[in-house]
Amino acid sequence: MSRAMIVEISATALPDMVAAVARRAGTPGQEAVVVSWPGRTLVVAPATPVPGAALAALPGVLRVVETGAPFPLAHRDFTAERTVVRVGGTAIGDGGLTVIAGPCAVESRDQLAVVASAVARAGAGVLRGGAFKPRTSPYSFQGLGEAGLLMMAEERARTGLPIVTEVLRPADVALVARYADILQVGTRSMQNFPLLAEVGRCGRPVLLKRGMAATVQEWLLAAEHILAAGNPEVILCERGIRTFETTSRFTLDLTAVPVVKRLTHLPVVVDPSHAAGQAYVVAPMALAAAAAGADGIMIDVHGAPETARCDAGQALTPGEFERLAADLERVVAAARMNLSIA
Ligand code: PEP
Ligand code: MN
């Protein structure tokens, strides 16, 4: 049976050696793909009949990993170590819980400054805020565009927090990457394959939200697109899926946290705000996500939620966010204790 094979090649290998490995690992119907990460070269053969030992013997080959997974680079078979994404002074996936918080949309300099100060004071590790907003209605506020990115960068300079913001179009990736520490791909874009390829080449970490109707496998294949395009720094974000239930905006699939952490080495963040749609649901779901082992939580915060130009119903006030942050600390301390049941 043919299996996927990842062949890691020495960073000092000559291009000829890389090409020889790719030629040997590929078949006429299924060519091998050369993946270049900073300081690392990998050849991915999604289905190869060539034995691993034959590939391992080729010049320049450091190691060969075999896996049955359709997303070989994202799968844990590839590496026992968990991927840790570092931005500014914040680490995501290092075993702690990173809190990402900020307004759904950047609306003005003052609106952002109030929220940024509050979330920094409460211990957030990353500031969020959308400048390019994917809106269901064409008549809704679409975001401030580059002016919003500039405000986010000003708040990074003022608070010291790294920033995450969404990119909607492949053509805007370079622009957004000039400002952002992490590029967000939203639920509505999870299968925008040209966008995934472009953020794969952007040189910045990517927060990849789960498509609202995507299976875990489709989500991890979307991550694989980014990894295969040359970007090893992908953060997965569960944000709720469509089900028959109508009392919440989406159904937060917390099952995905342990499932995805078993399947991949990538960090997993949970966004209860966009799943809930209602502020009172956010804190309990955030605490549950922390207890479930999420590497991070992403929370919408607004200085005056009732006036928010986007997703007003789900935003926490700075005070509510501060209380949640304190509760999260206690849950993290408790949930990461080893439970011994007699
Ligand atoms: C957001 O985080 O601002 C957002 C639009 O989220 P989602 O893509 O999950 O709806
Ligand atoms: Mn939103």
C-alpha cells in the first residue's frame, strides 16, 4: 500500500540533490512536492510506493517520516514536538493559555485604544481587531481597511502587544503582512485556496479559523495548504460550526480541541465569541475551552458593546473581560493538574 512520505533534506543540500529525491519519491500520477520552510527543506510524496529506506539512502537525506495521514505536514506523525508560535513576547502552543482579545472591528483610534489598554491590563497576550471585515450583508460596516491596520500597529507600539488581523483577499496579503504579527484567515475563507497559498508565502504566522461547515479533516487539509506553501507557523482556531441548533449563533465544537491536538502538532485556539453570538455565553465557553486544553482563547471586547459596528451582541465589556481573565487563570491552574482518581 502506498503511504505519504516526508523526506527531510539537509539545509546545505544542493538543488540537484533535492530534485533527485523528489524524482525518486514521485510517481507519474502523483508528483512529490518540494516544501521550503525557513532553514528546512522537505519533500512530500503524498502516495509513494518507494520504500522509506530507499529514500533515506539518497544523498542529503536527514530523515524519512511515513504516515497514513492525508495531511502529512500537519499530522503529529511528522513531529513529536508541538509547534510553538512566538510573536513579540507571546508564545502560543508552549503549554500555557494565550489570551487574544480586542474588538471585532477596528472602528476608530479611540475605540481601539480603550479596548487595547483594557485587555493589556487584564493580561492578554495578543491584540485582535479586524480592518477588513467579511460581512454577510453588503450594507454592513466593511472595516476601515489600511487605516485600521495603522491603528492596530499604533496600539502594538503603545501596549507592546503583538496584533492579529484578518486578510480577505490574496491581493491584500502583502499589505496586511506589513502591519500584522499574525494574519487571520476567517471561517468564510477557510477554503479560499489562492488565499491559503498566499498566506503560506507571507512569512508571518497564520491563524486559520475552521470553516463553519468544515469537518476537522477539511480544516487540517486547509492548514496543510499553508504548510505546503512554505509556512510552518499555523495556529488553528475553532469558532463554532453550523448545526440544526438555533439558540446559539453556531455550535462550539469543543470536541475538536482534544481531537485536533491528537491529530496535529499545531496549536489550537478557541473563539467562543463568534460561536456564541451572545455575551452571556462567552465566559462559560471560554472556561470550558481552557479546561479542554486549548492553547489559546480569542475574545471580542468592546468599550461600549451596544454601539459596536460589528457583532455587538457578543462583545464583553472591559470589566467582564477582566473577570473572565482572572477566572481563566484559575481554570488553567486546575485543569493542568494531574488528576488521580482512586
Ligand atoms: C472575526 O474573528 O472577526 C471573524 C469574522 O470571525 P469568523 O471568521 O470566525 O466569523
Ligand atoms: Mn466578528
